[in-house]
Amino acid sequence: MDIGILIQVVFWGLYAGCIYILLATGLNLIFGVMKIVNFAHGEFLMLGAYITFIFVALTGFNPYVLLFATMPVLIVTGIIVERLCFRPILGTGKLNEIFVSLGLIYIFQNVVALIWTDEWRIIPSPFVDVTVSLGSLEMPLDYLIIIFLTIAILSGLYVFLRKTHLGKAIRATSQNRKGAMLMGINVERMDMISFGIGTGLAAGAGTLWAVSGQVFNPYIGSIPAIKAFAIVILGGLGSIPGAIIGGLLYGIVENMATFTLGGAWKDAISFVLLIIVLIFRPTGLFGEEGE
Amino acid sequence: MSRRFPIIIAIIAIVIACAIACAGCSEQQPTTEEIRVGVVASMTGPASSTGKDIWQSAVLAAEEINADGGVYIADLDKKIPIRLIQGDDESTREGGQKAVSKLITLDNVDMLVGGFSSAVVMAHQSIVADYKVPYIISGASSTAVSHRDDIDTSYMFYLRPSADDSSIVTTLFAGNVLRPAINEKFGFPDDQPLRLAIIYQDSPYGKGHQSAIHATIEEYALKITVVSEESFKMGESDFRTILTAVKATKPDAVYAVTFLNEQIPLVQQARRDVGLDTIFLTIEPNDDPDYYSGVGTYGEFSMLESRFSPYAVPNGPTASAVTNFVTTFDTRWNGFPGMMGAATYEAVYVGAQAFENAGTLDKTAVRDALDTIELPQMIEAMKNGVITFSDDYRESTFELYMSQLIRDESVGEPRPVIIWPDSLKETDLVLPDWYAPGSE
């Protein structure tokens, strides 16, 4: 087997892993702080792609630059969704959370279809013809930018969570909600901010995914959301390092399975990996007891 | 107050959203005497753009028929209108079963038309068989749908070419036209076989084409060597690894059995990301205005098997009908119809004629009328110029052709031009400068 082809396949896995990491990290952050299961998370990926699409159409700017305009828009959207839909039902039972998030899927899909129609859309990359050669590996520049931006966003999130007062408060809320309240942390505010950051990360995933030569319409969020949930479980509920390692593993395993067994096995092998990990570590790779 | 306020706002928002969403799902209002036709279409989900095309074309046909007074039913001794009822299959098997069950049991439809994906149609065929409702299927090209014998399919009629029909045309073109053109341009021996890769959807539709390609190569002794066969899940959007594997087998051309939402990223990722500078052969669901605009530069010089396009109009008796249909559709819906729309438009007319011939709404009589129907071809060219259904599997036979996407500078997008057969050809096949055959 040609080693150059294998390296190329691993590279495609890294790219896919970056998208999964952003989506799953956002989902995990929300779960870690609020302990809610948001099945509508994939719709924020879809919304991110649409918002960037609109910004590109309006301004003609580079979509990678506009990513930093899209993410704040989705952070605000996330805050509104948390405030209106999840805050009132927080603590009232998992069924309520599940049905609210399922309802949000249909609402977002229908509203987006109504506003922008359900035709397939694309976001053209400004670097579409630029390729970088590294030995036998031919890498389109777009994918290197996506990997770089993913690392930059995650580094920013790490610094925010570790070094800022607000980040420490979010972590404290995630670790012990009642303890955080007793220490004077406004946990409802932390919920709101965490939800906003989570949706912002999903918007980042949506934009980078769309710019990398994908087509999208209002219904593309569901499958990535399912995969993000699987990655979160694989990595461990509430664990951000788990989401990162899980996302990378998922991306690479999916692509290696496609290469060796065929595309029909792509999803199946990923879930086989999930089952194997859960057999040996029921809390996921980095999960803790009680999550 | 402060705690209830967000809940009230949320409820109001949900109600408004639902109302807005439902406003887009308009259906014609009932009258006392009418023919109720259920339109099975993917109004939501990955195939929603095709579903919208199906629904809008059906509405156009029903409006034209109703504007003429409706359909004459001898038993009633008067004309009655057609009322269309939408059945959204949600682009899923389960959604199709729900939609068809509702259309038959709650809406009491007299006939069904539409049906796109073979997998989705296969899942709800048994419901149609149980209730014995005439169903004119305008998609679902797999013969696994039309040739199945595990259920009673006698009420189902197929107004589309089968996967076998499409594959024969495309594979014959690849072996007898594309292969000699490549060999001539690159100075290869005349008898050098074409190295063909097949990328197919892992579904009855994809597998039907895959087996039909092999059968055609064998039956016609074509000089084609299949060097790679890769499958993918329906709805897939990341083809990079598959394409990397295909590129390693050095194909001269790639035969892709895909839907529109798969074909666009497939071709873009092949040329842009993987550097697979080859000719893509694809089949009719992709002959759609959304494909031309979506695939852009990367789709130029792709070749499509087709039977209808709003741009490439075959010369002949259907030319004026196609132009008229495209113009009327554009006036009504502000856009261009796709192939599935054209077939469903015809299906409504075929259904109307069957009701008229039967002279009753009785489902068995309508089924019998469909069995013997002979209607002059409308906007798609039919074998012998007549829409009819075969005795064995109740399939219709079309005049198919191959077109190639060539950039139209005036619109900045590729547009199809017919390149085969010679009787319909607008221009010769072009192998672009960037094309690199695997045989080199």
C-alpha cells in the first residue's frame, strides 16, 4: 500500500476531526455546565454556514475573516435560545430538555428554509486553487487554514477557561453547581455564557465545513449533531479534552474505514469504536464517574 | 411574572414559526366533487429541492387541467377538478411510510404520483399494495422497485427510465464514444480499454446502476475495464477519501451514481482537493439547474445521461412543448424545472387521462385504464412517441441522450449541450486540456 495515499487519508481524517472537535467541544461545554442534552446543536452549525453565506454575499469579504463576525452572531443567538427555551425548563426533567431541543430542530429548519429557501448553497473559498506540497502530500491551503483556525479557536477557549475570571467561574459551575452558587457565582449567567460559546463554536464548525467545498441546505445539521453526541460520549461527558481527542479519533477512524472497507462502513466503524471504548471505559476516554 | 414571561414569549415564537412554516405548505382547498391526487415528494430533508420541483410541477399540471374545466368522468357526466394533496416523505423511508399512510387512509386519495428515491419508495410500496391505490411513480429508477415480486405491485406504474435503461445508455456512450475519443486524442491503441471507476450510493438506486453497468459491459462486449468500485452512504458530503482511493487506481473516467446534493461536492472535491482531473459521467437526477450553478467551474465538461433539461432541448416533436413548459413554470414559480418535475408534470396528465378513460374514480377501473393507456408524448421524448406502460413491469420507455456541461460565458455557469446520439447532437464531445487519463 502506498504510504503517500495513507498519509493523505489521515490528513482528510484530521480535517474532518477539526470540524467534529469544534462541534463536539461546544456541545460538551454546554453539557458540562448546564447538564442539558441539546439535540438542536447541529442546527447551530447549519445557522453558522448560512450567516457566513449571507455575510459573504453582502460584503464579498474572505469567509475565514467573516467567521469572526458569524461566531458573535451565533453566540448572541445561543444566549437568546438559552434564555427563552432552556432556562425555563432547567431542572424539570430530561424529557422536557429533549423535546424542547427536538422542537428547536424543526423550528430552525423551517425558519431558515422560509427565509433562504431550501436550495443547496455553497460558500466559495478565496484560496480554492492554492495547494501546498509537503513531500508526497498535496494539501489544499483551505484545509491547512481550517486546521490552524481550529487550533487557534481551541487555544483561545483554553486561555479563556483557564486564565480569566469568567472562565474559572464557568469551570467551577461545571465542576460543582451548588458549590459555585455558594461561592457567589451567578450560575444562570454562566449557563447563558456557556450556551452562547457552545453555539459560537458550532457556528465556527459550520462556516469552516461550508468553505471546504460542501453544499448545505437547512437540513444538514442532523447528522453532524448525531456524530457530535457520539464523540462527546466517546471522549467523556463534560470533558473538553475528551471532545478533542474523540473528534480526532472519529475523523481518522471514519476515513480509514472508508479507505479500507468502503464508504458504506464509514458510520458503522465509528460507532463500533464507540462501543469498544464504552465496554472498557463506560465513562468514555476522559469522563468521570457520576456524569 | 418574570419566570412566566420567557415561557409565554417562547410559546408565541413557536406558534408563529409553525404558522409561518405551514404557510409554505399550501394545498388546494377541497370541493365536493374532485379527484384527490396525493403527491409523494421530499418537501423537507436532503432531497427537498427535488421535492419542491416535483410538487410545483404537479401543481402546474393540475392548474392547467382545472383551468380547462377539470377531468371528464362519464359516471358523473361532467368534468370535475383535480385536488392535489402534499405528502412529504421527509427524504426518509419512515417519512415516506407516514406520508403515504396519511394520504391513503386520512385524505382518501384516488391516486398517488411522485416518489423520488428508490429506497424511500421501496419502503412505502407495501402500503400502496395493501390498499390498492393507483400510483404513478416518476422517480425510483432502481429495478429493485419495479421488478420486485414480494408484494402486489399491479397498481404501480413507472413513468421513468429504469436504472438498467440509464446505465445501458451511459455505459454504451462510455465504451463506444468516450473511449475512442480518449484513445484518439492521446494516441493510445484503438482497442485500448477504458479504465472506468464507479462511485455509487449504497442504496437500491446505486446498486441497481452498479450491477447494470457490469451487465451492459458484458452484454455488449464493451472494451471497458472497471478499475475501482466505491460506495458511499446516502446523503454523504465528504468524498475525499473515496476519491483518493479512486485516484490511486488511475481511471480514465468516473461513473458516479449520485443525487444532486452528493454529485456537487463529489465533483468539486475530486478536482479541487484530490486533483482527480478526470471526466465524470453521471446520470439524470443531476441534470438540474441547481447542479449547474452548484458545481460551477469544476463541473465543466462533465457528461450527463438525461431525458429533460430546461437548457438542452432536443430537436424534434417535443421541443416546443419543453420550451412552453419551462416558460410556464418560470412564470408560475420564478425558476426552472428539473427532470423530476417534468416527469411528475406528465404523471398528473397521465393520471387525468386514466380517470377520463376509466369514466369513474373506482381504483380498479383506473388501474386498468393505466394498464392500457396510450398518450402522445408530452415534454420528454418517448420510444415511438407514445406514453405507455410495458406489459411485464408497467415501465415506460424513454429516448435518452447524453449531454456535456460547457461553460456559458453569458451566465458564468456551465450549461448542458447534447452530444449523443447523433440524431439529437448539438455539438461534438470535448476533452478539455486539463483532462488527464489514467492510462497515461
